[in-house]
Amino acid sequence: MAKKPQKRIKHVPQRTCIGCRTVLAKKELVRVVRTPEGVRIDPTGKAAGRGAYVHKIRSCWEQAIKGPINHALKMELTAEDRQILIEYMNQLTQKEPTFDETTQNGTSEQT
Ligand SMILES: [Zn+2]
């Protein structure tokens, strides 16, 4: 029996980025929702409908739009849907988000 880690971790909802398949906190991802009018970006994460999550990284959107998003939303993207996603993607930067490494001081040189 594996012991549960004793760390005090708040329960953070986690989702998988459909672009790179990384699991991470929901707030790091952007939700795409399937509505009767088509696919929309859902900044609140609360819109009704089947949703998929993608990193705020351009490369993940490129990857997602190629195929996984059809699967995740259980639909075929229309040209219009694709356009909405591409427009969103185009406002993202190419680089990956920066991680907080302010207090990472693992190696200390001793002389
Ligand atoms: Zn990703």
C-alpha cells in the first residue's frame, strides 16, 4: 500500500493539454468549448458544453487543431471553427510560459 504524501497540497483541478498531453492545473490552460453555434474560446471555463483544454502556447494550439481537438470535442471542426481557434492562436506568443524558479537554490558552491 502506497502511503499518501504528507505534503499539504490544496486540491487543484487538473486537466490535460490536448496539444502536448501534459497534465497541469486547469488555470494554466485555456478552455475551448463546443456550443450549438460552433467552437468558442471559453475564458471563464464555465460555459456549458463539451470542453477541451489547451496550453497558452502556440505550438500546443497548432498541434491541437491538427486533430486532437476533433477527438476531444467529439466533432469535426468546421472551417469557421478552425478559424476561431487559429485567430486565438495567433495572439499567443511562441515561447513557453515561464515558471517560477525564484527560490530554487539547489546547488551551492563551496570553496
Ligand atoms: Zn500543451
